[in-house]
Amino acid sequence: MSDFLDRAYDLLRTKTTGVIDAKDQFEDVFNAISELQGVHSKAFLDLNNIEIVFGAIEMGLLLKRLGTRDEASITKLRDSLITLIYKTLEFGIRFPVIDRKIRPPRPYDAFMTTLDEVEKKQPPQDPHEFSFVTFNYDLCLDYALYHYGRSYDYSLDAEAHPHTCPLLKLHGSINWDLSENGKIVPFEVRDARFQLLGEQKYVFYNLGTMLSERNFEDKPLNGPPVIVPPSWNKNGYHGQLSNVWSRAAYEFAAAENIFIIGYSLPETDSFFRYLYALGSESKARLRNLVIINKDDSGSVEARFRQLIGRGVESRFMYIPATFGNGLSRIKDILVNP
């Protein structure tokens, strides 16, 4: 979150293909950030942090006030920010091409291999079942699951989908769009087609950009992608995402092992705190609650320790490591409970 805007600016500055066509939207966001510098005389907002900027714009829409902008300009700015987000993710993440086959980016390739190895060591009468809850908008995990033959379900509707693992994207996704009647319509990664040329070494999974070319029930999709602010009150999104959030709470309740990877539990995110607290209340026996985060200052660990209940303190483990470096620990914990 802290350097996302820097990466967006670099993509624009270098006139990256696929980003330069959104130059006006990128500049709209950066102009708004400059305008918001004026609040620093009376209050502090970390305007280098994308989630703070997103939250400020959402509040501006609610209050109909953001600097000198009118309501129409704020609404347009919100769409500009969503464009900046999905374009930065699309053209900032490379999916490697090896032997003319698209592979998941690191470390998602290794993540899937780890899950395969865990399953092979489990007795057939007691196999692990996996579910994935993520705040990420990107398609790295979606594609990794697809590439490794794991059928997944976004749980956008209340219908049960057997023989699939839940992939619950709590803040939306760059490949989700709204139909004319407000239904979330995903552009599945399996439906994307890329023409691989010669010695091409990578592709960009730009499904958000491709949404404008798609129809649902013979009507064009509305756009932009369904992306929810990371740290804002989500009441306005209940109709679209309540099924996803409800399924996430169910998965927390049913879980015997919970691994939280790369998430730092910021003070502003009351949504996750309530989701975990209300979702994890169940009769299921929690064996492990493991936090894998590169922060080694103790601050992230302290926030999680304040969150957990006294009944699971002995099951809590904090591992100061990156996603990739923490994979071996995930395997050890699941194979040797």
C-alpha cells in the first residue's frame, strides 16, 4: 500500500503500454492528491498511501465535499482512482511464459506446489481442504489455482458449488464488472486468450482492461471493475459482496488451521477485526493460527496478539518472513500437526 502510488507514477512516467491510454485518469488522481495537500494545515493524511487516498475519496463522495470539487468531479475521480489501481496491477505484474506456456508469478507457483506436497502426505481418509480469503484485487492467485487444475468459486451467489475451493476476494477484483442490473459478472482467467509470439517471456493479465469488450445477456458491461476501498465503511457494497463476506465468515468458523500471509492488520481496518471475531466463533477446534509477515519490528505481531482470544494464545505463531520464504513453514505445520 505504501508504495503503490509510486509504482503507478513510474508506469505513467515511462509511458508503459496499456497505461498511457489512461493518462488522463492517472493525472486526475495525482492532481487530487496535490489538492488534498491543503488539509495538512489542520489535519494529517498519509497521501502517499493508496488506501488512505481511496478512503478520502469515498468520504468525499459521502460528504459531497473534496477540496474545490463538486459531486460529479468526485464521482469521476473515484473512477479515475479505480482505473489507476487496476492498470497498475495489470501492467505491474508479469506472468512468465516458459516453453510457450503462461505460468503464475512468483511465489504463487511455489505456493501451489507446496499445497500439492501437503496433500500427498495426508492420509486419504483425512485430506486437507483449502479455502482462500484475500484482500488482493489482482489475478495472481486466481491464475495459479487455474493453472494447477484447482477449481475455485468466488461465491458471488448463495448457490453451493461442490468440488471447488472458495476463492473469496473481499475487496473485489480487477476482473469483476457489473451488469446493467447490478449483478457482478467475473471475466474468468480461463476464458482469456493470449497470442504468444516467438520468444515472448511474459504476458500481462489485463482482464480489467478487456472488460469493456464484454457483454452479459447481450448488453455491454458497465465498468469500471468492482473494487472496494481497503479501509472504508463497506455498507454501500452489501448488495454486491455480502455473499462473499458471509462465506468468508463461514470458512473462518470451520477452519482448523488459519494462515494469514502478508496482511499487517492496520489500525484502520475494523472490517477484518469484526470478520475474524464473529466468523471464528464456532465449535471447530483451531489447531494453528499462523501469521506470516515480513515485519520483524514486533508491531504487526503485537496487533495480532491484541486481536486473538485467550483461548487460542497457545495456538498462535508469528513468523517474520516473506510469502515465498514462509512456504516451507506452512508445509511443515500442515504435514506435522
